[in-house]
Amino acid sequence: MESPTLAAVLESPEVQAFATGFPTTVLHLSVTLGLLIAGAVIYAMLTPWKEIGLIREGNAAASVAFAGVLVGLAIPLAVSLSVSTSVRDILIWGVATVVLQLLVFRTVDLLLTGLPQRIREGEVSAAVLLVGAKLATAVILAAALTG
């Protein structure tokens, strides 16, 4: 049996679909990652404790808390990406998602009083509780995005 020529392989529907879709995928991924980075930076600027500085000092609780923020932002952004059909869609829903999630995160920070100080002091159990609350809100927001 003769194997297909390179030209035949390159003209196959699968390769053509990949060639057409891959640049769009990279663009959508880039926009979503940009929203994630922007959300994380805004969160870091708004928090009552400076997590990045604490992480640089080796504070495990701050590291756990900030990792929770990243995952908590990524979950609804991933859902937003999956339900969007264009860069405009991704930007609209992504920005709305980041704003809502930052508001919820701030509310959680305020409701769980005393946790910022405990995280500053390196108490990992406080950070784990904070992460749990933030991830729970992320999952609920993600579900809301799917309608």
C-alpha cells in the first residue's frame, strides 16, 4: 500500500482545520491569559496585605492564598473562554468575570475578618480557608456564566 504524499497530507481536512483554527486558539488564549494577569495584578494591589512581598520573604500562607486567587480567577475565565466565540466576547465576559470575582474576593476578605493578619503571620490554615472560600465562589461564578 502506497503512503500518501506530503502534499496530500497537508491538504487533508484535519490539517487545514488545524491551520485555520490554531492562530485563533492562540489569540483567544493570549487574551484570556492577559485577563488573568491583569486580574491578579489588580487583586495584589487591592489586598490589605502585600502577598507578593510576603511570598518573597518565604511566607507559605501568603503563597497558598495567592495561588487560590490565581486558580479562582482562572476557573471562571476558562469557562468564559469556552462559551465565547470571538475576542470581543472573551474581552466582554472576561472583564465582567474578573470584576465580579475581584468584588467577591474582596467581600470574602472582609467577611473572614482576622485572616489577613493570620496570613501575614504565616498561618497556613487561615490561607487554606480563604482559598476554599475563593474557589467556591469561582465555581459558582463559572456555573453562572454557562447560563
